[in-house]
Amino acid sequence: MEKILVIGAAGQIGSELILELRKQYGNANVFASDIKDAPAYIKESGPFQMLDVMDERHLIHFVIRNKITQIYHLAAVLSGNAEKLPLQAWSINMNSLINVLEVARMVEDVHKVFWPSSIAVFGPSTPKEDTPQVTIMEPTTVYGISKMAGERWCDYYFNRYGVDVRSIRYPGLISYKTEPGGGTTDYAVEIYFEAIRKGFYECFLGENTRLPMMFMPDAIEATVALMEVPRDEVYFHTGYNITGFDTTPAEMTKSIQKHIPGFSISYKTDFRQEIADSWPDTIDDHYARSHNHWKSKYDLEATTRIMLEEVKKKLRREV
Ligand code: AKB
């Protein structure tokens, strides 16, 4: 019987992954946790616990008491916010991961860990097109440095202690349930909300900034697929490259204008432009597709259609 702990369950990935895991493993067996309160649908559909992953003693007691067998550690400070407080972001991103890896090493019942990596592991010296799985990684952001170091720690704990930790290098994730906070790819979510709210968006990245993106249902499916692969078939314990599609603010604008012809955009770039410029344009994810038997289903047009419908419904409910 699997007992799963999701840390950061109220965040952008967690708030959707929790529902999928509860569907698969049963509501009572998937424990949501976060440092902040969670939406009602998370608290009402299964167990929820306020938990600070930086508090290793609390974490280990919780894991032992609830006989946890798998941990999904999703809490992190994203790229934009991390640049504002680099040392604090480093401490949170690294120490929280080490706490989870240590708990997995010490508690025998815990046999699988998931931790999200990011395209931020790449940097300006990485090949920009079809960025390979194994390539130059010289990230220039503190978030990217923490993800790159985190990947090495995951691989280390697997090789040294046999901790079966798995990871995905997520591209920008587009979702309507929970908005991201403090990332460089956040514009790709904000643009839909502002299109519905105001019919106008001021973008903090330049019009032709190309980045890899993915609609959240694809990301959830890819995550679940990776976690289902038998242990001896997981080739990379660092992080798997994955991608849905690649796009620019100008292309997203055109895609939205097919549904909202009056939608307009202006550009006022900030410090996040430099971060975006250091990341890949497109990603080669053939290992994730062949090893994890997974394939992206949503392109930009499908994402736009669903995002606009769902954001409209969400904002109507909030009025
Ligand atoms: C960010 O923009 O910081 C994240 C990421 C690509 O990891 N969405």
C-alpha cells in the first residue's frame, strides 16, 4: 500500500498533481502538505498538513508516523524571486532537498522520491536549439545553480545510498488552477488571465523571446509516467528533459487573437529578460519519450483554447 507525501501541494504543480495522485492511489493515501494554507478542494478531498520542509525533525516524524512510502518535494523559490534574495533562495532550494533526501535515506519505507528540476540548469553556453539531455550546463541564475546542484545531489544519493530519486527538467508550465509565482516563464500564464480580465497585457519579456513550454496536463502525465517506470529502467537520476512546444510572446498573442481579436500586448522588459535569454529555445526530450513511454498531447493552439475557456470560468466564479 503506497502512502504518498506531496510537499508544496498548494503550488502550481502540486495543486494539480495531488488530484491525479489521489485518483490513482486513493484520497486517504495521498497527504498534501504546504507551508501555507491550501485551497478547499485539496483539504476536503484528503489529508492536509501544514509542514515546513526546512524543519527536518518535523518532516521525519511526519513521514514515520504516517508510514510514507513516496515523497514528491515540489517546494522551491523560482528563478525571478531567487535573483532578489540569492542566498535565501539557495538555502531554501538546497536545504529542503537535502532534508528530503536524508529522510529517504534514513526511513526504510520511503522507496521513491520525486523532485522537480528545470530548464534553468542550462545557461548561455548550452546549445540553444534542441538542447540535448546531456550537454554543457553553466547556469547563470541562482535558481539554475540550485537546480543543477540539486540534480547532482539526487544522482549522488541514488549511487551512494540507493535512494530512488527521479526528476524532470520542466520547461515553462502553463496552468489555470494555480498561477505560478516569481518565475521567468510566468508571462505565459499571466497573458491568458490578462487577456480575459483586461484584453491587454504588458509583457516583461521581449516579443521574440523563444522558450520551451508545456501545458500542465502534459506535465502531470509526464511526472506520473516517470514515477511508474520500474526502478531498473530509470536511466537518468539527474533530471529528464521534457517539452510540449516552444513559443514567443508574439506567437502567443497571435494565438489568443484568434479567440479575442481585440487582444493587444505591449513590451516592457525587466531583469527576467536576461534569464530567459540564457535558457534554451527548444528542448530535445527523446529520452523521456522513449524511456518513460510518454508523449506530449498539447500544442500552443490547444493550450490557448483550453486556457481561455478555463480562465474565463475561473474568473467568473471569483466575481
Ligand atoms: C521559472 O520560470 O523559474 C520556472 C522554471 C522554468 O523552472 N517556471
